[in-house]
Amino acid sequence: MQIHILRHGIAEDAKPGSPDADRALTPEGRKKLRDVLKLARGANVRPSLILTSPYRRAVETAEIASAVLDGKAEIVGSAALQPSGDPRDVWEEIRVHKDESELLLVSHEPLTSRLTGFLLNAPNLNVDFKKGALLRLDVDEFGAVPRGVLKWMLTAKLA
């Protein structure tokens, strides 16, 4: 399975009294995200399923990803992908969908970095996961402990 991890795009600053989960993407965040996703489309990224954090900026990111990449992937919310999520819970979610050929996960820091290290069986790995960055890793077995292989990472500066 190809697993793509996408950190949400640049979001608006938090408004006093408003929940963090309600922050929307900025126009700049949308543009940079589209640029990265166009590169990914050129690399034939075509997720069959998109799992996203329920936070607004992640859902908006998932919607843009679906539209740019081909618009056919179902988008499903997952509480496991919230910023404070546990990589083990995300792995269990991945295992539920192990029959998918390509899976796109849309989440936040610090989970995107921690999840990458966990899926590569390198929990001490430090990943500088910028907003709008997209990473691909492959997993062939779905046992209790993942052993993924890092394939590539795209950032807005490369787009």
C-alpha cells in the first residue's frame, strides 16, 4: 500500500474565543497546497481513500487534495488524525483499510512527524513536516508493528 501523509495548508491565526479546530485555510495556504498537489498528480498520486482530521483546515485540505488529484477518492473523517493523536491509533485505522491501493492521510503537527517515524519503525526520527508538505511511504505488511519504506517528500518550496 502507498501511504501519503499530507499536513494541512497554512491556516488563519486563531481568533480569540474560537476553537482551534475552526481555523480555515488562508488563500496563500490554498495556493501552496495546490502547487504541491499538482506535482503529486504528475507523479501519479491517486488515493483511493482520503482519511482526514475533523479540524476545518484539514477537511479543507482533503477537499482540495481530492479535487486536484482526481476527485474520485472518498473523504472520511478520523478522530485518530487530530493533532494530539497517537500514531498507534492511526496505524489501526490504516490496518482497517489495508485493501486500499493508495491511502491519503491529512493531519497536523506534531502527529504527522510522529506518525512518519512510527510507520518507518524509527520512533526517534525527526521530520521537519512543513505546512502543505506531502510524504509517501510504502507498507507491504500490516502486522502489529509497521515497517514502512520512505519513497519521497514534497514541500511548497519544491513546487
